[in-house]
Amino acid sequence: MSAHPFFERGRRDSVEDDFSAEELGLALNNVSLPPEALRYDLTPVGLHYTLSHFDIPALKPSHRLTIEGSVERPRAFQVDELRALGEKTLRVTVECAGNGRAGMTPRYPSMPWTCGAVSTAEWTGVPLPALLGVAKPTRQAKEIAFHGADAGFDSGVEHHFARSLRLDEVTDDVLLAWAMNGQPLPPQHGAPLRLVVPGWFGMASVKWLERIELLERPFDGYQQVVGYRYKKQSGSEGAPVRHMKVKSLITPPGVPDWYTRRRLVEQGTVEVQGRAWSGAGVAITKVELGVDGAWSDAAVEPRKSTFAWQRWRAKWQATPGEHELACRAADAQGAVQPLEPDWNMGGMGNNALHRIHVTVR
């Protein structure tokens, strides 16, 4: 018998069975990027992936953000007051840390992402250091915690979604954003105010931001010390989930079958393209296209923004029959995608090769 979701604590056990009704429910409640939408440099808002741990809060435009804790000048801000501190727009690729969880065996029962939990948008907001300049953290302050308005239970623990950064991890590229692709944030993306932390997995970019807290100790919130960790076995602390990993995806060529989503292309020269990215603002330097295990270099376009994905292209001489396409990226720090997932209990950080089955007619 499974634990009571509200009255018993404990992480769910990994499974190898078919996807459960609960996993299906999560898949229907959240939104994956359609694979063909990889064609867009900038993901349209309606196609951008979404993940909400709890209900989407109904916050009013008059919502106020509080900054408190170890600061000399605690206060609350409306969005218009934050605008007065200056604004910056950044193009940022954001990927959910659980992207690819469905490809791990056994898997953790959670949102069963395949490969669509990644998108790129332009975010507009005030750089976090501008706000800190007004509030003036004390010399004792070491971390900054970001508390969202969304709340609920996970593994029997009641909490608001919250994450933290060390003060030395805060740069001018960390934004308190109120706009996405030039328009006000929609509710599912954190309206009226969210955090955007470029180069990190998506859990760092807290949505529906309502409170910023300067701390003189490490933050011990559930999503910081339990939820997002690379754990190989029960009882271990595990390493924290932080920056995105080097990764690439193929934009599916040809046309799909409705049910299986397998692809059909005509024989001859086929242009295969996709996207590649890494974390912490590190550029992609190489992408290879694999056809039935034979690898060749693809052309990689220069990046258009420090924190945005890069397009790659390759020519394939497609011959009739059944084929497997795969892609493999490397970044400027020498990181290369692995052939298989690096398994962990939470299904985090899967950056194994993307493979698709293609029939050539």
C-alpha cells in the first residue's frame, strides 16, 4: 500500500511498470514542447514547456514582492516599482531537471518527461543585484531564498515551492522577470513576477515570486535539500542539481504516424537539424549526427545569446529501409553527451543521446 500523500512522509519507490494513472495525470496537467517546435529560435509562448508542482496561483496585478531577512532595508515592491529600478532582456534556454526521466530504468514516479521539457524565451525584468542594492544585505548574509506563492505537499511534506542561491552566485543576468517574449507573463509562466536564473535547470527559476529572504545560513527548504538531488541510493545526501548539462535534440524530419510518432521521409538528400545547449553559459562547439551507428560532423550555428540554444544542421543521404538517427553534442569545456543515462533515483539530468526511428520510402 502506498503512503498517504498528506499524513505519511516518504519518497516514492522507483518503478519499472507501465506508466501509472498518476503519471498520466501529471503529463496531462503540464505541457511539453512539441518536437517540431525546435525549429523556432525563440519558442512561441503557447508552445513553451510548463511545469507546475502545485496549483497555479491566482495572483492580482497589485501583487507585492517582499524582501526581508538579513537586510538593512526590508520592504515590499509592486511590479511598477521594480520597473523603476531598470530592466534587461535576455534570451534564455530553460530545461526542466527531470527532462528525459521516462528514459531511465527504473524510473522515479513523477512527471514522465521524454525530451520536451526545454524551450527558449526572451525574459524581461530587473537584474536581481539592483534590488539587492536597495535592500542592502548585511555582511552576515550568505544565501538568498526565493519563495513562490504556489504551495502543496510532496512526499508528505507541506511547503511553498522555494529555492536558494548563494550570494556569490548572483549576477546581473539573474532577473526578476515580468515579461516573456515581449508580453506580460501568462499565469502558467509565473505571472505577475518570476525569477529567471540563466544556465541553471528550471527549478532555480522560481515562479509566482512572493518573497525573497536573505539568510545567514544555508537554506533548508524541501526543494533545495530533498527534491532536487542526484542520489544513487536511499539515505544518501546526493549532489545538488544545479546547471544544465550538455545536450542536443533532433527536430523530427519528414511526417509522423499519428499513434507511434515514428517518422517517414522520402529517399534522397534529407536535411536533418536540431538544437544543442549546455549550462552556465558554456557554448556548444560540436554536434555529430549518427545514422545507424555511423557518426559525422554537423554544422553548428554560432550562438545568438550566451544562454540560448544553438541550431545544428547535417545532410543525410537517406536510402530506403528502417534507420535510427541520433545526435551527440560537446561543449567548450569538453563535456560530451553520454551514450546512456547516468541513472539516479529522482530521474534528474538525463542528457543521454536523443534517438529517433525513421522509415525511408
